[in-house]
Amino acid sequence: MKGVNELDLRIMSKLAENQMARYERIAKDLGVVKGTVAYRINRLIKKGIIRGFSYIPDYDTLGLKVSFLGLFVPPDKRLLNEIREVPNVILACGTAGTHSMVVAIVTRDEEEQNRVIGQIRALEPRLKVDSVSTIFHCPLFMNPSRSELFEMLLK
């Protein structure tokens, strides 16, 4: 893998298990010193391999609904960035395949969902919302850091 080695992947695996893990704990688990862990994490951040640390809310437990929108629109990076600025949007990606963009939104109910979809449509007259799929009962939804992924990459 470009820009990382086995120790980097093991550190990222530990962070994926617990983003709040202390460097001392990671170092002890991996058999290295705390300074090595701190140096490696800082290097991975500077390289853009680790883009930050975040919490992962459980939208289902909060009583919120996550919906995926399949959009058709001519490719436009400006529009994609504008969609990302809509407060209810948690993910917006350009895609190849059935849709030109996929957007995930979080809403309280169908009324709010329709309002947000309208807000997104208003950004570009040529934009067509082709599909809306609401996700139910997905408590680990959108875990951006799966420790299993890093372990798999080590094999």
C-alpha cells in the first residue's frame, strides 16, 4: 500500500477499534514506545492518510432516518461541494454506474426529508432525484474506520 507500512496499518487498526485510545495503550498493545505511535499518527495525518478523528452517531437510536438519494446530473464538482454544505447531508459522492451522484441525508421524518430533497434540487435545475432509499435498523451505520479492514490489508 502506498505511503504506509505494517506498523502504520496496525496503529490504524487500533484507532479504528477505539478512536479515543491513548497512545500508551496502542504502544503497549503493539510492543512499541509511545513516541513511535505519536510520530506515526502525526505523519499519517500530515500525509492525509488519517484525515481526522470523529464520533459516529447512531442515528437510529436518536430516532433519525438516513436516506440515500440517487441523483442524475451532469458532472459538476461545484455542485457536489454545494450539496455537501446542506446541513442534513452526511455524505455526497460522485459515482460511476446507475447514478452520477449518491447523497446520504439525515432527517426526522418524511416532511423534513422532502424539504431537504427540495433544497438539494434547488441547487441545480437539471438535477433529477432518481431514487430515495431510507435505511432502517442499522446501528453501526457508516463506520468510517473498520479495524477488520486494516487487519485484512495486513494479510
